[in-house]
Amino acid sequence: MALAYQNKTYFVLSLCLLSMAVVGFLADGVMPSINGFIKLQTHSSRLINDFTEIAGSGGALLNAAVTGFLSLAVIKRSKVSMSGPTLAAVFTIAGFSLFGKTPLNVIPIMAGVFLAAKFARRPFRNYILMALYGTALGPLVSYMISEMGLPMGAGLAAGFAAGCLAGVILPGVSMAMLRMHEGFNLYNIGLTCGFIGLFVASAVTAAGHDISISVIWNESPGLELILMVPILAIIFIVAGFAMDRRKAIGNLPKMLKMTGRLPTDFMSDIGPGAALVNAGLLGLAGTLYLVLVGADINGPVIGGLLTVMGFATFGKHPRNCWPVAAGVILATLLFGKSLTAPGPVLAMLFSTTLAPLAGEFGALTGLLAGAVHLTVVERSAAWHGGLDLYNNGFAGGLTATLFVAIIQWLRSVKSEEEE
């Protein structure tokens, strides 16, 4: 992507993150927001801790802005191009900073991946995406700090050490996980972190510590939270048109023909204008659905919407997302669950990690994958004790592996019969 587009994209992301902080300040005031932000640094962050309930809208949005700017700084310092994957990482980190990530718990993970790059004698820029997405294990750091019963100094030391160790092994494990689902799970690091978290949770439980799941959920989100994603979506759409003008719409049909399978970079392959417009449209569509069903648009839900928007530059578009989301909705109704309950709401948003399955194998496969995903994701968080914030990526990776294995087996049988 040209340097001019790079700079414009940095500006757009900075504007979005700044908007989050400003909205938070306007909602709660500057000092209450800062105090809430400080409180979050040593609070539990395992699934599901809604930071808008714990620290207020101001503290949560300030935390998202600061953590987002931290990720931007790491990208800039590493001299990595601003592309679909990196933009998706920034928006994902900002989104999950509304219910799990903080500057304090993401830095050790990044430091660990940095050490892994040194061990492998590779430039850190080669591992930058693993460092950014690997912050899904931030709750591991926070668990050591706030839930192990250690003195603050010892907890900080244990948390930093655990985060570094997790970061060191992330690259090797993530490459193995990618081979399992062959790129049909967009949240590959979610699968990786869930796999690692499974072993950590087992060790913690064996040592006699509690790692049971609990839910803190804001059931009365303010107007500032409800309007947050539409504001960011409009910024994306306006920026997309400003960058590419007529191409911002003209290139969308070409994008809709792509499967979205990893690695698919809409920013580079289609153009930044169309990618940003696509992101804005998906953000608005997701918000509209949530408003229509009456769901709570709180920290975790906004995190889901921002992740969808981020990956709309890196694999997702309306054509490959709707079948998977519809599969989750149909399964929710079939099993007699509420469309506004936390599990189904988050599953509907994050299940779009399986969008490449629908893009490659058709809408029916997407529907079935979405339905299966819902059943898996409601169990998988307990396996890793909520230590993997990308629980839907974990469940999505398992679901994608199942479907890819069956489809490839059927194709091989058919091929043998034709021979």
C-alpha cells in the first residue's frame, strides 16, 4: 500500500481511538475516567469482565484508547506496513480492551514474542501479528496479579514472567494451529491461545486454585456506548470515500467474490477505500441487528463489533459473514435460548471468524458451521478458565478443523470414485 495511504490509515485509526477517549471523558468526566482506567490495571480480566460495568464507560473507553495507541506505537516502531492484518489487530485490541485487555497485561505478552524472535534470530516485525493478537492471553497476566493471592510486587513479577513465557511459545504453537484448519478460522491466534490456556488452566487447577468462570455484564449501557460503533463506522466510511472516491464502492463487488481465507488482505488486494467502507457497513449492520433484538450494547458487545470491523479489512464481508451469523441465530432459537443472552450475542458476532468456510464452500456450510460453533463456544471457555479472550477463535478453530476434515475426506472419496 502506498505511503500516502499508510499515513492516512494511521490518521484514521488515531482519530477513532481519540474519539473513544473523548466520548468516555464526555460521559463520565476526565478524573473519574482516569481513576477507572487505573482500577482496571489490577482487576481480573478473565472472561467475562465487562469493563464498562467495573470502571464506567469513561474508564473502559480510555483503557481501549490507550491500549490501542500502544499497539499502533508497536507497529510504527517495528516499521511494519499498515495493512488489513495490522488494522484488524489494532481494532481487535481496542475492542477487547473493553473487557479484558489493559496496557499492563498486554506488554508482557508482546515482550515474550519479542524474545521468541530473538531466539529464532528473526526480526521482530516478522512476528508482530503474533505479538499483537497474542495479547488474548492478557488475562493470564492479570490472574497472577489479582487472583492468586500474592502480594502486589510478587504478583506483578509472576504476571510478567507468565506473560513472557506464553509469548515465547506463541509463534511455534500458532503455526501448528494454522495447519489444523488451513486458514478457515480467521482468529487463528484465538485457537492458539485457547490451546495454551487449556494447559495453564489445568496446572492452576491442579495446584488448588479456583479458575471458575463468572460473568460481569453491563445490562444498562449508556447512550455513549450505543452510539460508539456507529460513530466509528461513519468515520471509516467517510475515510474510505476520501481515500478512493469512486473505487470505494466500485471495488466492493470484487471483494464480495473473495473467500476471505487466510491470508486475505482487502487493504492491499482490493484497496483501502473499499476495505474501510466494508468495515463501516458491517459495523452498522451489526449494530442494527443488536438494536432490533434489544441486546445490551456494552463493553464485550462493542468489542465484538470492533473485531468484526477490523477483520472486514482482512477476510470478512457481508456475503461470507451472513450465513455463519444466521447459523448461530437459528441454533439459538432451535435450542430455546434468548437472542439477547451474553453467549448467543457474542457468538453471533465472533462466529464470523468462520466466514471463509461460507466463502469457500457456500452458504449451507456457513449455516451449519455457525450452528455447530454456538454449541462448542458455550463449553470451551470453561476448558481454559477464561484465560483466552478469543474464546470464539478457539471454538472457531475447532469447528473449522472439523468441517475442513470432513469436506476434504468427501472430496477425496469422490475423486477416487471418478478415477
